[in-house]
Amino acid sequence: MIMAVASLGCMNREIMRSSGTQTNTNEEVPVLTETTGAPYLATHQSIVDEMLAVANVTGDDILYDLGSGDGRIPITAAMRFGTKGVGIDIDPVLVRMANKNAIDQKVEDKVKFVEADIFKYDFSDATVVMLYLSPKLNVQLKPQLMKLKSGTRIVSHNHDMGDWKPEVKKRVTTPAGIEHTVYLWRIP
């Protein structure tokens, strides 16, 4: 098991790489995540913002976040654009945290978080799919993603899709100086 530290209400907080803890919080809640896929690593808000911008997310979208962690991507989209969203994660602690964060941000009518296997969950109504998984999981998901309706946008944080060339590949640097890559693909 991998030990990651997260906090309730962790929207807009920088992750400190060296200690694995979040800053600007009085309460830290340890979150254990299984290594059966990708470890939980919270996405910095500046990366979330860029992922939403690259996908050109609007209030008309249905956004799915596969491996949603604390829920910050669907929650941010709901708060900014009124986007409906679903977060899927295998970790029940993270799912509870994400649902609490949605309530705290008053968007529980727009987003929900479910404990499920991303390979078995039906997200065929998605217009946008967000990923921060692993290179291996991204490639394994590709056949499922290719079944989505034409025009559906797929955005990945830091990991490509093997030989599937992205429409957009953008470098983003966090305020702490850490460089990330955001990829966008569109289902043909």
C-alpha cells in the first residue's frame, strides 16, 4: 500500500513534494490507496484549470473524472461552468472525501462520486473525460474511450496514450516550479 496524505476541503492547495502533505490546512486526514493502478496524487489547481481550459469545458458538458481522488476536477468544473460531472475512484475513503468536498463547495446537485472500477463503469454519456492515471492504464483504457461518441474530449495529466497522437500537448508549470504536461485527444 502507498500512504498519501490529503485533507478535507483541500481545494486550491499546493502539494508539498518532499513531505507528501498539503499546505494551508489545519486538519490532515491520511488516505491509504491501493497500488492496483495509479497512486493518489492530488492535481495542483493550476493544472486542473489548464485541463478544463484545454478541453474547453462548458455548462453543457458531462464530465467524467476517472481516478477522481478528492474530486477537485469535477467540483471546479461545476463551480465555474455549472458542468455536471461524475468522479470514479476505487478508494472508498477518497470517494467519501470527494462527496464531502462537493457538499462543502455546494455543488452536490451537479457532481457525484462513486466507488467503482473504471473498466466496468458505463461513462458512455461523457462529453469530456479527465485522466490522471498511469501510462499503462491510459493505454488499457483506449479501446473503451474509442467507443465514446465522436467529438468527446479526453484530457490526461502527465501521461500520453502510447501511439495515439494528441491534438494538444501543453507544458504547465506550477507556482512551485514543477513542470507538468496536459494532453488532449478528441474521439474521431
